[in-house]
Amino acid sequence: MTAADFGVEPTTASNPEQYVILLRRIRDQSGLAYREIARRAKRTGDVLPASTLATMLGRPTLPRRDLVSALLRACDVPDDHVTKWLAVWGQLAAARAAAKPPAAGPGGEPPRQRPSPTTRSARTAPASGAVAPNVDDLGPAPHTEGSAVLRLVPAGGETRSATRRRGRADPTGGARDGAVVRGLPWRSADVKQPVDDEPDVPVPYQLPPPPPLMVGRSTEIDRLLAAAEADAAVCLVEGAGGVGKSALALHVAHRIAERFDGGCLYTDLRGAAAGIAAAEPTEVLAQFLRALGVPAVPASLDEASALLRTWTAERGVLVLLDNAASAAQVRPLLTSGPGCTTIITSRWMLPDLDTTSRIRLEPLPDDAAFALFTGLTGSQRVQAEPAAAATVVRRCGGLPLALRIVGARAAARPDAPLTGLAERVDDEGLRLDVLEVGDLSVRASLHLGYQAFEDAPQDERRQAARLFRFAALPDWTHFTTYGCAALAELSVTDAERALDALGDAHLIDSAGAGRYRFHDIVRLYARERAQAVDDPSHRDEALGRLTVWLRSATIHAARLLYPHDRLGVDGPAPVTGRGPVLDGTDDAWAWFEREHTNLLLIARQQATAGRNLTEVNDLALIAVKFLDYAGYIAEQQQFGYLAATAARRLDDRSGEASGLNIVAVALLRQGRLDEALPLLQRCLTVQRELGDRGREAAILNNLGNALRDRGDLTGALQHLRDALAIRRELGQRHKEGLVLDNLALVYQRLGDHSRALACHAAGLAVVDRGTDPLREAQALVNFAETLLAAGDHRTAIVRAGESLEICRRYGHQRGIGLALQVLGDAHAGLGERAAAQRHWREALGRLDGLDPQAAARLRSALAAEGRDGT
């Protein structure tokens, strides 16, 4: 596209101001950003920095000839048109040179005007020639008709704020009249300024270079771009150290910089600077005001802040406040003009700062993190070692800072294989050391946030630092206020306050529902600090308190779920402080769903260290019933081994046998009968030797189920009848119902449906309706299976539906799946194929990964139905 295509005719300019407006129109219609024009100019041998270009197009003064030429060539204006533009420039320069020069100042030099907010002093050219070679691109233009104010109105006759208000009623039609002048906070060109010797001040363009590579942030970029369009926008970008806040803010700032005629101001507020105090607002205000050309900066913070708002009110200034430490630090630096935008970055949430938009940055998703590492390292190396590259990216946890560091390490050693880097970053003991290169350090970045707590004079802040260290010690996936209170010996209120403060600093993240979690790299740093600061005995004691508290909380939840079950734990649960509020069975089931993985991980951690072995054994015995009902077979098996190991170290043979019994049940759920049966026989022998009749009955019940599944129905009946006799002997009526239910399934296999149904009815009668709903749901679905075998499909649908209703109420996925499976079987038996397939498909979605045997049967049923349908 050429100047002729633009329809811009330089000969229409009768004064420098109009000439600059036409130049700006050339730039606008070229579609090129200032920095791109600067790059193009450099390639053709011209010198035209982006900041100089912004100054040149923002002033009503005649630019230097070489700058005009550089701009036109960069915008692809043909040479013949450039010649025409320069001819007009010569005419305007000659007219200016012929103007009457001002009276000479001291030493014979012409006096200099005091810079105003939008115009700067100029060197007056000599009047001896038609062309003045020393015309200054930063000097003020002579007062011309139509130049009512010093501020130059951009192309089209509108300021940025006016453009935003386009569409509103404008009685002046956009003309620059007296009302506009009265609205400006500075003097017009008609007002003479005091004389001084201050140098010319360009329109500030203080933005550091943008990040060379930006991936995975398109949503956040779009949000920030949209937010920056608001009048007097104040946009906060918050997030953890190293997550890429500054990079995002700079990327967006460079994209929108050309919209701000008053320039771009930038400062690092040092809220994330190692060993350096945060910047004082008075210091920053002085820097900003000097950059804007203010001749004298007030010493008072309030006056300097007010002066900044005055000088930026109608200019359209972009302000980037990087690494803010607090809202109090930011408030005096905020502009309020409708054409101004302020972007703030902070690792603190700054909840007490009034903003028009808040954008929280999270770590990059896996695909974006991989793309960033690839861009930094080179696609060929990544393609040559994809597994190593994947390991490196995974261990960086989506933190752009970590990815930049490993990318820089890889780029510095182009011949070294990525495998070595992957091995080092995969080692938890080395990872933080690897994530350092030059002045970039993940450890240092994290330490800045933590240091604000550890070095604080307030007890509450130091308490939060201690909790930060202690919360990283357990191998839990997430943590709660209650668990942290036990861990750090705090009241629940104090723990909650400390966690909120750590969350505000982005040192921990909210996991929802009152739970928190660490980023993997932050956890490593916190553990490193704990090892450096806290005595080993104090760390062990903290983990011990947590384990004891977990045992208490788990017993509390289990007794709500199974009120008639002693759970194999002797004695009441100790009172270890306030625990989670659980109002009933629903809350208890939900608590187990949230915490069962944590229970296993912490039990394993303590068992490995040889600590709190009694609590570890008890946790397994308490949690196993939930794990079995819910179908978490792998966790059930691991918990069994942990219980057996802990009991063995305690020289508790009965406890060891109980742990191995848990393992055997998990093996039965997987169909591994050949492994489960010998283990059960061994456990039975131990319990008989010790005379533990209750545990003997439990193992006999499990043996009966194993023999039934193996096809030894006679042996199954014998073991189950023995178990029933012991339960009746001990008066354990509730557990008697469980044995009756299992007996019914054996009679069903034998084809004795009448006796099977009688056992089901008797077992269901033992269940006190509503007191153990999960046991009731299991009995109902077993009853429905026997009704199916007896040919009573309608009643089977009723019983399975009752089971499904209970299981849905508690979100019991395995129970839902088993009930749906029976419903599908019942509808299939009635010839209702569509209903059968619908129930089977939903059942498979619930059981896949939870119950391998049931899932396999469902796949077979759906496949057979598909073949029959074709």
C-alpha cells in the first residue's frame, strides 16, 4: 500500500501541526506498530527509535527532516511521494526560520521556554536560509490558528478518551473550542512560560522489551486487552512467583502502547526483589513526574500523587507497575484520567486495592508448557528425545520461570543430551539447584514470598511461615484447616488465618471446599526451609500429631457410616482437638471420598519412617470398609500391607493377620483367587491360635466367598455356616446379617432359590433401616440378583431401584454401577433391550476402573446385544 493509496496529500498542510497530523495518518493507515517501524527503519540504515517516533507524532512541532524520511520509507511510501513530503517540509521549515526570533537571553542565546505537559522548549533556527537544518523535532510549534491548546489532538480530531465516548451526544461536533481548553489542567500556548534552562523531555516510552516467546496465554491476553479498554482502567495481574505475570503484562502493554499519546511509564516496585526494600511511592512519583517533564516535584506524597493525576488527566498514559508489594504502595501511583490505563502485577492478591479487573495467572497447561520448552530449546532436540523433554516439562510444573531456566540450560549446551537434564530435574534433591541459571532462580523467587513471613515482626506472620514449612512435611495431596491446626499446634482460627495469608501470597493454592494444596516445586522449597529451620524432633512431632488427629477424625466419620461396627479398633477415639463438622452419613461418606488418598499416603509415610505404627494399623482397619464399598481396590490392598507391616513391627500377630485379611479381600475383588485363598487360610490359622473369635468369623466369611467364586459351593456353605454360628455366639447380630446375605448367594448358585430368598429376607431384616444405609444398599442389590435368578424380574427392578436410590444419595459410584447392572439385566430379561443397554452403558461408565470383573461382564453383555441387534 502506498501513500497515494492512503489518500494523504502533504501539500494540504499549512503549518507544522497539520503536517504531523498527516504523518500520523500515514502511520495509522500503514497498520504498523511503532516498534515495527523502528525495526524497518533500522534495516534501511535509518535511526528512528520507537520512543522518538511516539514523541514526534505526539507533538505539534515540525520533526527533523531525517526522521520524516525514515518514517515514510519504513511505511513503504514510494520515493516520488517521499520527495513531495520533504518539499513541503522544506517550505514549513523555511516559514518557521523566517519568523521573528525571540530576544536573546544571557550569553546571546535565545531564551528557552519552561516545558509544559505536552510541549517542550525548542532551539530557534537561524533565519538566513530557506531551510533550517537545526529544526528540533521536540520543540514547540509557533502558535497557529486552530492551535487552541498545547495538547495535540490525534488524527481524526479525537483524544483517546473521546474516542471511547464516541456515540454519546457531543454538542460541539468534536471541535476544539473554549470548553475543551477550560477542561485541561495546563496552560494554552497563549500563556507565556517562565524561562529556565531545562532540557527537552520526550514523550516517555519506558517499557522494557516484551518477552520473546509467549505461549498458552491467549485467554488471559484477551481478557487483559479487553480490560484495558475501560476508562481509567486499573488491571491487576496476580499469581505465584515465576508464573509469568510480568511477561504477560509487558506483552499486552507493547500491543496497546501506540494508543497512548501521553506515553508509557514503567517501574519495578520491587515487591519481588531479593534483599532490596520495596520502592517508596514518593520515589516512583518523582521518576514519573520527571519523565513527563514536570519542572518541580513536590516533596509531599499527596501533592506529588495529585500532580501525577493532573498531568495525566487528559493525555492518555499507560502505566505499568510491576511487582507491587501492597495496595498502599500502589494507590498513590494510580492515574484517574479516562484515557489512562494502569496495569499492575503482584504475587499478592491485594484484596484491598480497588481495580476494574483482576486476572489470576495459573501455571501453564501441559501442552503449552511443552510448546514453550520446545520454543526455547529447539524442536529438533525435543523430537530427538521426546521422553526426556516430557520429564523436564512435567517437573517444571507449568511454571514459565522454571521452563525458561531449563530452556536456557539446554540452549547453552546444544550438544548435550536432554536425558542428563531430565535425570537431574527428576531428582527432588537436585531439582531446585537445577532450576537456577545466571540471575534466574526459582528458589530465589519463592524465597521472596516466604521471606515476607519469616522476617516479619508480627507473630501472626511468623506463625504462617512455620505453618508453611510444616504443611509441606506430610505426603498429602491437599490439606485442610483442621489438619494444619493439629500439625502446627494451632487453634483452628489461627490456622485458618495463616492459610489465608499464605494463599494471598500465592504460596499455597485453594483446592476448594476449605482445602489447600502446594505446587510441587513450592512444596520442595517449603520442605527445604523446614529442614534448614526446624529441629528434626519438631518435624517428627508435627507429623505424629497429624497422624493421631487423622485416626480420630477417621473413627468419627466411620462410626457415622457404620454405627454398629466396632471397626476392629479398641477403645474410643482420643480427643485431639476440633475436627471436621460431619452432620451425618452423607458428610461422612463425602469426607472419606476427599481424604482416603491422604490417609493412605500419610500412613505409608509414617510406616516407612517407623513412626506412629499403632495409628497406622488402626487407620487401615478403619478405612478398609469404605475402600471396599467404594471399589478402591488398589488402595485397599496397599492399606492391608501397611497394616500388616506396622503390626509385625509391633509384634502384634492378630493385627498382622487382620492386615493380610484386607490384602486377601482386595485380591478377591480382582479375581486373583489362587493368591487370596492361601493367604486367608494362613490368617485363619493365626486367629484360631490366638483365640480371636470375632476375627476368625471375619476370615471364615471371606473364605466362604472365595470358595463360592471358585465353584466350591459345599466348602463355601461350610465356612459361612461356621461364621454365622460364631456371630450368633458373640451376639453380633448386625454382622450376622452380612453372613446371611452371603449364604443366600451360595444357595442361589446351587439353584435353591426359595432358601436363597429366605436368607436375603432374613439378612435384610437384621439391617435396621436407615442406620447403615450402605450395608442396606449392598443387601438390596444382592437380593435383586437372586430375584433375577428366580425369574422375578419386576421385583428385582424394585429392589435394585431402592439400592440405586441410596447409592446416588451418597455418590457411591461402585454401588450405583452394580445397581444399574442388575437393572439392565432385569430389563433385558423382560425383552426391554433399549432400557437394558442404557443401564449397562451407564453402569460401565461407573465401574470401569473400579470393579474389573463387573466391567468385563458389562462389556460382554453390550457386545452380545450389539451382535443380536444386527
